[in-house]
Amino acid sequence: MPTLEDAKRKVEELVVAKGFGNTPDEIANKLLFAFIELGEAGDSWKKGKPTEETVEELIDVIFYVLDASRLIAPGANLDEVFEKKWAKNMGRAYRYGEGFRQKQLSG
Ligand SMILES: [Mg+2]
């Protein structure tokens, strides 16, 4: 099963092969593109497009997130960071943060 680190290396391979920006000055753009792809996923879902299409947009989000992460923190092991953050969140209260988010939405 591929790991986040495997996926990150594949994204780097794609970026190099296709001549996309591969330097830290591209980080802001890559984060912006992740938001744009997230918007495309939301739009696809809201319009009732085929699930495969919506999921593909979500994968685009992941591509950009992984791409930005490798430029922001080249030495970070995303599998370790994921496990650590997962454990941290699992240690939190039931429905943690939800009240705060509801307040923001109704705000
Ligand atoms: Mg897309």
C-alpha cells in the first residue's frame, strides 16, 4: 500500500517530468492551487457530477498539498507526521472543536 511519502515522491517525479515549478518561491502558488482544486471538488459534488470526477478533484488537492509540503519541509516524513497528528486528534475530546466551528458558521 502506497504511503504519503511514496505519493510525495511520485508528485515530485511528476513535477520534474512535466516542468512545473520546483522551488520554494512556488509554495504560495501551490497552496493557492490546492484551494482552487478544493473548490472544483466542491463544485463537482454540488452539481451531482459522477463520484469519480469529484474524487479526482480531491486527489488534485492532495497532489498540491504534497507538492507544497515537500518544498516547505523537505526533511519531514509525512507518514510520521500523519501518525503523530492522528494520535493527537484521537486524544482529544469527543467532537472536539465542533462548537467553535458551528459558532463560526452561524456567525
Ligand atoms: Mg482539477
